[in-house]
Amino acid sequence: MKSTYNKRIEDIRQPNPPSKYKSTQRAFAMHIKHPDLYKRPPNLEVRRVDIYNKLFFNNISQLLSSGFPLSKILLGEARWKALIRCFFSENVSFTPLFPYIGKEFVNYIESKNIPIKLPLLLQELISFERLEVDVSLAQVLDEHVVVNKDFIKTNVLNDLNIKNAGRFSWVEGICIQHYTYPVHTLNVSNCRVLAHTLFEGAQFELNVSEHGYQIITYRTYDFMQDKFNVRYEEISPATLQLLDLICNQNISLDDAMDALYLNCSHIKREIFDNFIFDALKELLQKSIIRLM
């Protein structure tokens, strides 16, 4: 006669037939994601299911609200909650990691398949608010970010001769984005003002450049506090063109400056050169570009 222990071992080793547990699990998951479309599985207690409904949604809602605080203000509490509910119900996540859920949210917004129509300003602000996290999470070795702390201290801060510096490249992990609106100037105060007019068809006060805005988000090293911080900076189209020539196209600095000066011949060459050198020194100091 088999012992109870051996009987249990045999039961465990038996192939699992299609179980009611799996069916219930799927039904439970669908109800969590779409509580208005899929009913609660009848064999689950109402009180417990309600707890899970609130727990899952509130976790995602709080995570995204902390990651996109200005976007939430601009959209308003009710619309923001509706947008999070759409994301929670419809998005198919590709990562279980909480730090990357914000990126999934941005991808969802940019997919253009959302049922809520968002103004371009809000779409750009959502993208901009996420960049700080993306850059901070970038897999970049710290020595690549600062290039060489001693080198920067002894050379860049002491009038490094940029002209003889050689070739340049981007520091790994930076992000460059073009925006129609000056999202980098938004804050809690002006977002609250804009929120009252953005969805009412009224004109809102926000100065916009016809050329848009080029924003670089980057990691920089704080020598005083001995740590890395994420910063952003607007750069001019001319500076971006220069960086494209010397970093992307690997053109020498002399040739790049000659090419750019063709469109700036109304400026004295000496003044133009000094402007370029000062701009490059600042970019090196901030660890946006580095010497090859």
C-alpha cells in the first residue's frame, strides 16, 4: 500500500491537464486590465478582486504621475487618469522592469493609436520629461561621461587650445531632440496657466520660435559634489550644424569652421573663431562632446 507521501509525489509528477486555475488566471488578468469589459471571475471574492484592481492601477498611475508631473498638470486630473487607464488597458508591455514603464508610456503616446487626442505641446512635453530618465539609465561608463576629470580640470578650465585639440565625438548616452514648443521652459506655474486654455480652444501665452528648439539632454559631472547629474541645454542651429560636421561626419575643425563661415562672412573671422572656440570649450566642460 502506497503511503500518502508517495501518492502526493506521483500526483505532482503527473502532466498538468488544462486546469481551471489557468483559465481563472487569464480571466482575472483580463478583468484587471479591462474591468469594464470583462467581468470578475465568479469563483473569486469581490473584496479581494477589488483590492487587486486598485493595487495594480494605482501602482502604474503613481509611477507615471511621478515621472511626468508637468504633463499631468497640463492635461488635468480627469484627463490624465483617463489616459493612464487607456495605457493600462491597451498597452502590451515588453518589459517587467518598473524604470522602463515610462518609456513604454512614451511609445504608446507616439503610436498615435490612443483614443484621446493630445495636443502637440503635450506630446512633446511627455517625450521631454522622459528623456531625463532615459539618459540617467543609459549604459554609459562614468569615465566616458567625464572623459577624464583631471584632463578637463587642467585643460578645458584653463583655456585649452581647441584649435589643436584634434578630432571630436559625442559623449555616449546623450540625447538630442527637436521640439516645436519650448518644453524646456515649462514649470509648475506656467503649466497650471496653460492647462486652463489648452483644451478650451483659447490662445495660450507661449512664445514659440519659427525654427523650433534643439535640446541636448546629457549627463555631466559635478566636481564640487563628486557625482553625476542629468542636465539639458538648448543649442542654436549653427552650433548643432558644427557638431554634426565634427562629430557625425568626422570633418576636421578647421574645415568645419571654414564651411560655416561662408554663411557668416558679415562677422569678422576673429570674432567668429572665438565664438566657436568658446562654444566647444563649454561643450567639452559639460561632457557633451569629447576629444578623440
